[in-house]
Amino acid sequence: MRNIFFIATLFQEIFIPSCIATYEKYIDEEGNITDGVAAYLKLTGIYTNSDIYKEETNQPKAALTINSRKLQEVVNAVQGKIDPKISWMMEGKRWEMYNPLLTPATAKKILEISLQELNLKESAHAQRKDYKGILLLGATAKRFHERILFANHLPVKGINFSKVYILTGQRPLEEFEKEQFPLLNDINDEGDMTLALLKKDSNAKIQENYFYIYSKAPPKSTRATTESTVHEFMRSNPEPGVYLAVSNGYFIPYQELVIQNCLDKYYPGSGIQVVGVGPNDEATIEGEDDRKLINRASIFLDNLSRILYNLQLRDKIKK
């Protein structure tokens, strides 16, 4: 009986689900997208046979109709594999994204639904006290700074960890990042930026226990990726256990999925599980112009398309 209790406790400690990564807000047990995701589809003119366009709803007219809500079919649609002109997934820098499927009205509606359906008004917090370590994920300067401030509060909330890994990589810094943080004026790479902001605003716990993990851009890419930083992280021989991955808002489930998929695919015996946490991300800001609204909704949909793809990939990896 004692052995059974030990095994159950060990399973709960190692495989405890993250605060956001049960993913029931995206797909159901039968592999169909939820009503929330279907609402985003309709707002971009994508309908299923069960979601027929009705003119009185003031929804965009159907530009693409798919047979069902099955995850694979939806992924093919939103990644432009059925019709390249109808896609959520976009190339290029996030802050320059502008999806032509959107209008200011549909963009605002998408962002408002995200607050309600995905609960993006709330930060994602750790659900237990003890973790093997923290993964502080690289990003643009403002987002990375928010992640530092969030990580600073973890010890205050009684969260225990022994190591902090800064997962960053090759990416030229943008001028707007330097405008936001003047201390970055002479810095031109994301890696150096993370160290500068860490030195400036992280607490003693992080300062004394961080490990710098830097990834060069993978082949055919101009910048490092979340996956490329995971490979560098694994070269440091991290211990098995549960790690908190600190991200922001709607990027939390995406980065959690990418990291866990990479670990399970390439390092299946690592014994490492990642739990995504981080500060919330405002869906709309009062006074934003139309272009900014569409940019934010474009980023959200691009990220959501990648979440759905990685959920599909996760199912294949688990098999």
C-alpha cells in the first residue's frame, strides 16, 4: 500500500498538469476544436459545415468552408494549406504582422473574446512550491523585462528552485527596443540585451543562480528559435524534474508546447517536464489605432495557429 502511495505521489509530482496546459480551451477529448476557437475561425471567414454563415449575425462571409472541427483539418486551414490566401500563420517579424483577413472591428472582437475564452486577463501562476529550475525565455526587450519582474516575485510567493536558465539566442535588436530601454543603445543582439536587463533589474536569487544559454540561428533562419534554445539547454545536462518556463500571455501555452514537444521528441528519457507561467497580456489598449489593433490580433492568430499545430504534433509524438 505504501508503494502504491509513493508511485501515485511521484506521478503527481512529475506529471502534474500546468496551470494552463490542459488545453481544453482549444480542443475537446475527441480532438475537435472548441466553440472559442470556432469563433475565431468565423471572424476570419472560415466556417465548418456545422457552422453555417448567417447574414444577420454580422459575421464575415464565408471565404473558406471545411468539413469538420477536427484538429488536423482546422490546422490545414489556418496554416494556409487549403488556400494560401486564407491563413492565420504569417511570416516575418511579429511586430510587423498585418493579416488582410482582419478589419478593425473583427480584430477588436478577436482580442475581446481572447480575454473571455482564454482568460488572458489573468497571469499564469505556479501550482506547486518546488521546482527544479526556471527557464527565463528570451523575447523582445519589453516582454523579457516583464518576465524578469515576474520571476523576481516567485521566491516571494514561496516558490523554490535552484537554477535559472536564460534561454536566448541570435537576433538583431530593433530600434524600438533601444527606445524603450536607453541602456541598450550600444547593444545589438538579443543575448546581450537579456544580460543587460538581467543585471539591471533581477533580484539576488536570480543573479546568483543563473546560467546563460545562447543559441545561434538554425540553418535557413535569421534568428534563434524556441526549439534551438532547447537543444542548447539540453547540452548543459540539466537534471530531471519539473521546470517553470516564464513567458507572457498567449505565448505561454505555445512556448510550453514547443519546449515539451522538443524534449519528448529528441530527448525522450530526459525526465524533464515544463510548466508555462508568466504575466498576463492585455488584449486591447484604449486609444490604439486601427493598424495596431489589427497587428495585435494578427499576432494572436498567428500564435494560435502554432498552438493548434503543436497540439497536433504532440498527439503524434505521444503515439
